[in-house]
Amino acid sequence: MFDYKTLIYNSAKDVLDGLEIGDVTASDAFCDYCIPCFKFAKVLRKAPAMIAADAAAKIKIDGIKAEALNGYLNFTIERDAFVRRAFEDSGEYKPLSGKTVCIDYSSVNIAKPFHIGHLMTTVIGGSLCKIFKYLGAEVVGINHLGDWGTQFGGLISAFRNWGDEDRLNARGLDELLELYVRYHSEAEKDEKVAAEAREWSKKIESGDPYAVGLFERFKAITLEQAKKVYKRLNIEFDSYLGESFYVDKVPAVEKKLEQKGLLKISDGAEIVELSDDMPPALIRRSDGASLYIARDLAAAYYRHENYNFDKCLYVVASHQALHFKQLFKVLELLGEKWAGDMIHVSFGMVSVEGMALSTRKGNVLYLSDVLDSAVEKAAAIIAERNPDLNDKSRVAESVGVGAVVFGALYDGRQKDKNFSLEAALNFDGETGPYVQYTHARCRSVLSKAGYSKSQKVDYSLLTDDEAYDVVKLLADFDENILSAAVKYEPSVVSRRLVKICQAFNRFYNADRIMCGGETEKARLELTLRVADALKCGLMLVLLDAPEKM
Ligand code: ARG
């Protein structure tokens, strides 16, 4: 958007030459911007009111009225000039071009179902990918798969003992989950089961073809299910390199640590001691197995070498805060300057209508079930509101899934959420369906009017309070998107979308759009710009924008 503040500052500086202007204050009841002139009185040996009056007479800025009032220099933006600037400045906004951002998100664990606990990382990360891309950055979306650990040995031995080819083919992940649960309960009772699992673990590690082949199948089954969910959420990854990929890259990290004298042995385990307020980082267990943080260190180096990122984000729940603090600290101790570019984008807990989201003992709430149930409810609402709609089931999918995603992205990410499907699906609330519906309403007005291409209009016809409020919200939407990126906070965008809809609906109710003549044309142009902004914003928070609803 037009930088009024700088413009005002510079022209005031010209007129009051040599003086330190200080801050240009924004918006009070009397003006849009203002400069108090009291502080100039001593130097200029003139009364503040006189200084202000003299300056006001000299300052000429296109589209801004300068006036003196009681020692203040007040600046009012002329509305039609503002609308013209907002509408004519449709240049590409790519403030982050040339930057590369790695975003580690969703990062599912093999053989575990895609449960509701993955919702936040998946949608926050997915939305940040779109937001950074929109701003011109190069984005690498990474699904750092949890595909390493002794549990997979357990899974293989469970499959051999109690599993069955046909059942695995038919039931996929459900079968794996059951085997997994059974393995855990039997291993507790019987040391032989645990020992056998360790054997299989070793076989995976040593590359035994049978063990690796079976594990690859488990991985494929897990990913197949996850990818179905990603498709519904409009998400794609650039990399699925998981923890197992980094296992053979850990020794290089250990070497670096050793060279810096950071690697200590404690009870046979390798550790790095950190500052007083943090427990040491465990790199390798005494039995020789590498640990989670070791693989994350290797991954950090790999990403730095391969992508040369400006930022590397980890969208992971706040309960892993210590892990990331330790990870970044170790990199800092290693003297890596880019350690400061690693960011833990954390978030709070989610529950659905008070239900617990336990992942233990197979009692889980699948994300796909939550989405299905939202879609079913959306279908019922749509059937009632618009029974003649074509393509009802596709729209219901967009609205149902959109309601869940938008609901997850509406509050600041740190907040714990208790999710209510009813509330998320309220077409009149601060919801995804409300934004989608407002977008569809705009499109329907436009299609009835046959107005589909942006045109030059008489901007002075969009200066009434209702239209002008909408214009203002559109004018700095791009800066708003940038601030979402700077804060790693998609809710900045989703909140702005709701504001635009509320302002548009006030305009829609106050100003008849189809009123004929030039005013109609100007209002249609505003409607078109709202529709395009909503569609773009919906895309940034992963939602579809159906044309009709
Ligand atoms: N798979 C892990 C989990 O579900 C999250 C991985 C996050 N990413 C990372 N680089 N550590 O808890």
C-alpha cells in the first residue's frame, strides 16, 4: 500500500527544513496523520499555531489535505485519491523474493494413524507454505517422517507372529495399528517378544532385504493414507525425507561435535552439555542407537547444505519446545551462524468438543473422520439452504473441510483449542463457511451483472463510509499477509478475511449495488476486488473458494 507516513514525513521535512520531525502520529478523531508543532517553537522562535499554519500553507501533497489546528499539523487523506491509489497500485507484491524458507511440518509417524493431533502442524505449516510462496519466497515443504526407531522392529515381529497378508492388504493402517498395540501389550508381559523386536530392528538397520522390504510397505501404507488427507487440505510436500534418511549422517555430526570438544561420554552415552537451564542433549545411547536430536542435527546440516535457507521453520507442538531449544543451542555451540535462522513455530493443544485425543491403546480420533463428519454436516446445511445447487457434494467437501481448517487457523496458534464442529460450520459466524459464502455472494452479484473484468471506474463513487471501509481493508491486505509471515501466524490472514467479509456485507446491505450508471459500475468493481481478495486469502489458509454455494 501507499506509504503515507513517509510521504508526509518527507514533505514536512522539506517545509520545516532542518528540524527533527519526530514521529508522524497516525489517526485520531481529527485527522488521519498528525505532527505536533510545539517542539519546534523554541528553535523557530514562533508560536506553534503559527508554525503549523505556515507549514500547512506550504505543504502540497497530491491526495492529502494539510491543515493547522491548535498547534498541530493535521493531514487528511482524501478518500477518492486513496481509492485511486489502492486500485491502481496492483503491482506484484513479492517482498520475500530471493529468500528460501524450509518448513518442516505435519511430519507423521509411520504406522501411526493420521489423528486429530496432527491437524495443527499440518494446517499451520501448509498455510505458511502458501503465504511465503505468495510473498515470493522459495519454499521447501518438508515432511520429516518419523520412520526410525525400535518400534518398527516390534511391528515386523508382530506382523510375523499375528499378522496376515490378506488382512494387511484389506485393512491397511487399521491392521498396522492393531498389531502395534498388540505388540506393546505382549512385550510388557513377555521379554521374548521384546527381544525378537530388537532383532528385527537390527535387521532393518543392517539393511536385511526382507525386513527393509516389509518396513517400506508399512511406510507406503501410512503415506497413502496421509496423502489422501493432504489432498483434501490442498497440501503438497516437496520432500518426504524422514528420520531414517539421516541415520548414516549422524557420524559426521558427531565428528563436528568432537572437533569442537563438545561431545562428552556419560554412563556410556554420548551427550552435549548445554547451559544451566537445560538438560544435556543425548546424541547416542549407550547401546549405540542414535537419538531423535542427533537425526535432527543431521537434518539441519543437510537442509542448510542443500537449500541454503534463510529460515528453517519447525511447525511442531509446544510440548517439544525443549527439544528445539536444545537443537538450536547445540548448533550455536558448534558455531553455526545460521543457528539463529532456525525457528520453532509452536502451537497449543486441540481437542474436539471435549473429547480426549488419546493415541494410546488404539483409541484415536482420526482426522479423516473429523473431516468426514464436518462434510456430512455441511452437506445437510447446503441441501437446506440451496437445494438446487449443482455439484452439491463437491461444495460440501470444500465447505466441511474448510470449516475445520479455518477453525484451526482462526485463533493465535499458541492458544489451546476446544473445537466445535457446530460453531465451525456456522455460516454467519467468524468461520470458513462465512468467508466462502461471502465470496460466492460476490461472484453471484458479478455474474448476474455480467461484470467479470476489472475496469477503470469513478473512484469518488466509493467514498461513502461503507464502501471506503472495504477499500481500506483491501488496500493493505498484502502488508497484512506479510505480517502473517513475519509472525508465522496464519490467523492474521484468516482474521482479515472475516473483517473484509463483515465490511463487505455492511456495504452490501447499505449500498444497493445494482443502482445503475457509474455508481453501479464502481460498486461492481469493488465487489470484484473483494471476490478476488477473498479467493486469494482463502487459498492462503488452504480453503477452496466455490463460485456458488
Ligand atoms: N514426528 C514427530 C512427532 O510426531 C515430529 C517431527 C518434527 N520435526 C522434526 N524435525 N523434529 O512428534
